Amino acid sequence: MTDTLSLLKLRRSVPPQFLTAPGPEGAQLDELLAIAARVPDHGKLAPWRFIVFKGDARNQAAEVVARVFRERNPQASEEQVEFERKRLTHAPVIVGVVSRAREHVKIPLWEQELSAGAVCMTMLVGAYAMGYAGSWLTNWFSFDREVLTAFGLAADERMAGFVHIGTPTAPISDRDRPVMADIVSYYGS
């Protein structure tokens, strides 16, 4: 239990531009995805799925992002287009967590969407436990239907986020955290 608590206390997000190879591969990546799929899932609906971007697939996805960004922003400079293109090329492994929450007679959409968020966080914690670092991000293209369609999402699916995983290139620093007294209350007290 102590190791788990220590891990949770030390986990930090590392921006993708500070992640490099190696990242999880093969059986280790399969294990990480299986761990992420063990989140609370009322009704056993699995209201999420994974799209793994690694190797040259990252470059293919990056070209989609660059093309759509250029179409949406014709005034953008080549440097801006290149910045957008690189968003999906830094980390060696990126997992798109797709929310496929759908109307259900018993399970509210909100619960299904929360389950997809739990997948993202569990994947990050699992990656840290394996010795990697990562970051859960969305960016504009997580909400762009043309990009999502190119990535294989159905019209009723949404991107819960991209989990970027790799090895940090520099020491991981912490950020300011909430003051607990500002965010905790006790009902009935």
C-alpha cells in the first residue's frame, strides 16, 4: 500500500515535448491498456475504447492535424502549422481514449463519460508505475469532427483525451497544488 500511496503523491504531468523513447511497447503496452480498462464501469458497458498512435502512425496523425489546422487557419504561418503538426510526434506512445457514451435505460451519459476520464487517469498512474511519465491532454483537434473522423471515430464518439507516454528528458518538477482548506468541506459540520 505504501508504494501505491508514494506513487500517487509523486505523479506529475510531463508535457509531451519533454517525453522521449522508450515508451511502453508490446506486452507492456497491452498490460497498460488492460490496467486502464479496469476502471469503474456501471453496467459493464465499456463506454470507451483506445486508439494507439506510435511509430510512423504518429506522423500520419500529425499530418491530419496540420492539414486541418491549415484549412481552418489560412492566415497561419508555416511555424504555426509546424507547431500543430508536432503535437502528436513528441511522445513515443500516445493513446487516444475515445468516449463512446450512449443513451442507456439505466446508466446516465455522465457516468459513462466519467468512466472515460477514469481510464485516462488510471492509464497515467499505470504508466508511472511502469517507470514512464506522461500527460493527459485534449487540444483543439480533440473537438474537431474532421480530425476525429480521420482518426476513426464514429459520429457519436468523442475524444476524452490523448495520453502521451514516454521517458522524461529532464527532472520532473511539481506545480502549485490546491490549498486543501479551500477545496474540502464536511457535510453536517
